[in-house]
Amino acid sequence: MSKRLAELGEDRLVKRLMKGLPVGSNVITGPGDDCAIIGRPRDRKLKLLKTDCVVEDIHFTRGVDSRRVGWKALCRAISDIAAMGGEPEHAVITIALPRDLDLGWVDGLYAGMRKAARRFGVGIVGGETARSPGPIFINVALTGTVERRHCVQRSGGEPGDAIYVTGRLGASAGGKHLDFIPRVNEAQWLTRHFRLHAMMDLSDGLGADLPRLAAASACGYRLEPASIPKNSGASVEQAISDGEDYELLFAVAPSAGSRIESAWCRNFPRLPLTRIGELVQPSKTRKSITARGFDHFAPA
Amino acid sequence: MSKRLAELGEDRLVKRLMKGLPVGSNVITGPGDDCAIIGRPRDRKLKLLKTDCVVEDIHFTRGVDSRRVGWKALCRAISDIAAMGGEPEHAVITIALPRDLDLGWVDGLYAGMRKAARRFGVGIVGGETARSPGPIFINVALTGTVERRHCVQRSGGEPGDAIYVTGRLGASAGGKHLDFIPRVNEAQWLTRHFRLHAMMDLSDGLGADLPRLAAASACGYRLEPASIPKNSGASVEQAISDGEDYELLFAVAPSAGSRIESAWCRNFPRLPLTRIGELVQPSKTRKSITARGFDHFAPA
């Protein structure tokens, strides 16, 4: 009997598709992290590569100001480059559009992308346009660079590490998902001054993403739900499950954690940094996360 | 009154979206050519970057073997890297899929992409999955490299240049559009042995693409319709208008053209190379192209 995507779920689909992929030369990290990392053994600077899309009626609705959609489309990919400590560089944009779409909508989309590109030093160097017989699709592929010694993956966490999160979580659908600020500066400051063990950006919700970081690090985790910083109006459950926070989640040795906390306040006084739990031995995960993050293919 | 995409057409939409784009540093060629070209002034090797998509019911139908769709999705981008004389390197894949899609379809898609990746030495280094509330959407972003002295753009053609095309054109919808071979080897041989003035791959049909090459080179063109090599079953009109040929179109000095012709037969005995016209002064375009290529947003 044939199986449908909804029965499998996103993580298992991705694992299945990754099997047997020809990864090619000079690939340090392939599928499975925020970005691919490419570099020869002696390169001091590594290349990052990321692809990401937003789809109408999944990630935005047509009624919303398209400048915000453009901002979101580019900033989602920027957030992934940031999550490795990287600097975004060059983007290429694919748009598939219904033929009856208002031209002003497309103009606004590009205005939003130009604004994000200028703010984060990204060059928009190419694109592709196609017709869509259905929803609007926008894909952003983004390159970046990172110094090898500053590059942080998901997989370096160790039992005992403190887990931190930037900003506040939950209720992003109220508007933040369209206007969030990717944490490029914060991640670069962190990776330049401290030895982070593991980092990723929160896109599918803490409840989906923390287990991914822990699994990539061959660790379990303990989460302290009461400590999770919540956006106003968000419950703890929402802060865990909602997704689209685009905040940084990282793991460091506890001693480094204390030093980061005191230096953080001086550098980013308006953005909270919160210790929300720890990595543990794999067998010792305390299943305090009952809510799950966003799964594109979960049964409705 | 608001304007819709269908009233504008693809080329004018692209020109409109390119206005005011922040292009970033080290960009040799941004939007408007087959790929973006990136490199510092003294780099011997340049980086290429391309994004491309295929959309269900525009570029393929669901009934077709999905391995052929995967092959096509990756090979379209490979063809653009080839068109600059480049070597494809690393790909990242975005797929947006309906939730009720059969898993076997996705497995086949990836089997086709793996096959193309292995044949052309491409590493598939990352991806993104999302749900689509409509058609299947597949985006491929591909990097490549090219020696600076072998890199060919659209813009270097000169009046008097001979125009050549590889292979045969037209009637690609009969099947070739799913199984074509991107001309990576042929383009590398051409660029290493001869000084091509301009090159591109034929994706929207000779009738759309030749005027683009001529315009990028600030030239006009004369086409000899009787000389156009046609796939079996294709009329001259189809060979000009159908699109999805994925053959090389290039311009060279006439003397180089003769040398290429004789060396070509020895190296690629099974693939025709045909002189189909010439570049001329801009004012002297002979409007022998009455048919037009494929325009995604042209009125139905």
C-alpha cells in the first residue's frame, strides 16, 4: 500500500531523502544543519549555503503587506546563516506567481527584500520567475562566509551544557513572523567572544528544534518550562509550540554561560538572553516538552 | 488602475524587479545573465550561482515518472552553469509538496536528482521541505566555478559574429524536456579551445532567447530559418518557439566558427553544431523571427 507524506512527518521525510545523496567534494556539513558548510581542509574561511522558501497560505496570506513578505522571505535565510555565526553574502531569488497577480504586490515584495538586503549587507545577484497555477512561491538561496574557528554547528553540544535562548518565544503569528530581526550581530558577537558548543535558529518552535539540536549532539535535554521567556500574550505551551521565533538557541559549558550572561547585558541591553535548561546524557531526557513544534506534514 | 503580471510579460517584469537591487561586493555579473558571477579582481577562478524552479502543471504533470522530473529539475540549473563554461559544484533543493502526495513520488524525484548529480559531479548538500496548498514546487540552487579566462557571458557578441546552436530544436514537449543532457562537456570544450564572444542556454525558445543574447551584446541579429536544425516532427516555427531545448547558443568571430566546425565533428560526432545566422548592427535586425518563445506571463 502506498504511503502519503502526512503519515511520515517532516523529520522522517528529510532523513529518508538524505539517504544516498552524492555530497560532493569539500563538504564539511551537508544536509541536516541550518546551512551546508563547504571548505577545503586548510581554508580559514568557510562557505555557507542555504535554501528556503515561503508559500502563500502556509507562511503568509495575500492580504498582508507584501513588503513584509519580502522581508520575511530573505530574513529567514539570513537567520540560518546567522545561526552558524556566519555573514550573509549573495542571494538568488525564485518567484512563482499567479498570472493575475497585481504588479504592485510584486513591487512590494521586492521592496521588502531590498530593505532586508541593505540592512544585512546581502547582494541580490540573480533570480528566476515562473508562473504558478496555484499559490505564490518565493524561494531564497543565500550564500555566506564564516571563519572556521567561529563556525558553530548543531552537533557539538555535550551533556552538562547550559542551553540559552535569545529574545522571547511564542505568538509569532500575531505579526513578529513577518517583521523579526535575524540575530546576525548577536550570533557573531557570541561566536567571536565565546566557545559555543552548538547553535541553531528556532524556526519550527522550541518543542521541535531543541530535540533536533540535542539529537545532533547525541545528547538528551532537560527543559525548565517556567524559565522560557514568552512574548506578551503567549502561554508556555505557545512559547514551546508556535514556531517562527527566529531566535538563537545555543549550548555552552555552564561556566562560559555565566560569563556570557554578564557580558550580554552590556552589549544587547534590550534583548533578553535566558538559560532555559541543559543538555544531559541521551537516556536522561525529561519529557517536559509535551507540545510539539510545527511539522509541515503532520496530520491536520 | 492596478496592473497585472499578464499585461507586462516576463522580460519587462524582470527588468522592473532588477531596478535598485543591492548587488553587494565582488559581483562581476548580477541579474540578467544565465548565472551570477562572483569574484574578487585578482581571482583566477570565479564562482557561479544560479536558482531555478519547476512547478507542477507548468513544467511537468504529476502523471509523469518523477525520476524524470528530478533529472529535469537539477539539469535545468546545470545547463545554466554550462552556458557560462562552468563546472557545477553544490546544489541545495527546496521542495514544497501537497500533504496527500504519495511518498513513492518523492522517492522517485530524489532518485532522478541523485542520478543527475552523480553524472555531472554535483553534491546535493542541503534542502528545505515545506507544505504546498497547491501544486508541487521544486527549486534548485546551484553553485559552480569557472576559470576567469574561460567564462562566457551573453554580452560579448559583436556585429559580424556567426551564431551557432548545438543539437536540434523544437518539439521538446514530446519528452526531451524531461531527459535532455545539459551541454557541460561541450561548453567546456568550446570555451577551453576557442574564444567565444557570447553564450547562453536555450530555455525559452530561440525566438525569445536569441533576441536576449543580441540585446545583451548591443547587437541586432539575422536568423536563417532554413538552417535551423529541427528535432524530428518539429516545424521551423516550433524550432523557434517551443522552448525547453537546453541547447547552447553562442556567437563567435566567423573565422573561429569555421575552425570550431571542423574540430567539433571529431569531438562530438553524434551532436550537430549548426550555424544559424549572424549578429549585425543593432538597427539591422531582420525580423525573420515572427514566432516568439515561451513567456510565463503572456496572455493565454
